[in-house]
Amino acid sequence: MATTNENQQIESTVVRKQGEEESKKKTSPPPPPPPPEKPEPGDCCGSGCVRCVWDVYYEELEEYDKLYKSDSSKS
């Protein structure tokens, strides 16, 4: 049977490990959202629209890269 001192040591270890896990959760940033979805081949009508779905996609992808790719290079 465990003594009071052994029980206190076990309890202290459990509490410390829980605290370490909680601090890891607080310090790690959330994962970035998925990148913009690439248009399907049939999404572009090919008539030279001013705002083609490909123009929108590349603008969104460029913005995504600015926000999230530069953050991952800092680590």
C-alpha cells in the first residue's frame, strides 16, 4: 500500500504534467486554414472574362502565401 508521501509525489507529478500539456496547447498557434481551392478545368468558360476564376484563384493564393507561408518560414 502506498504511503501518504508517495501519494503526494504521484499527485504532484500528475498535476505538473497536466500543466505542461496545457501550456503547450496555449503556446502553439492554430494550424493555418487550407489553401484556396483550385478551379476545376470546366470552371473557366474560356471567353476572356475580366475576372476569370483563375484570376480570382491566383489572387487568393498570393494572399494566402503572404499570410501563411511567411509565418512558417519564421519558425
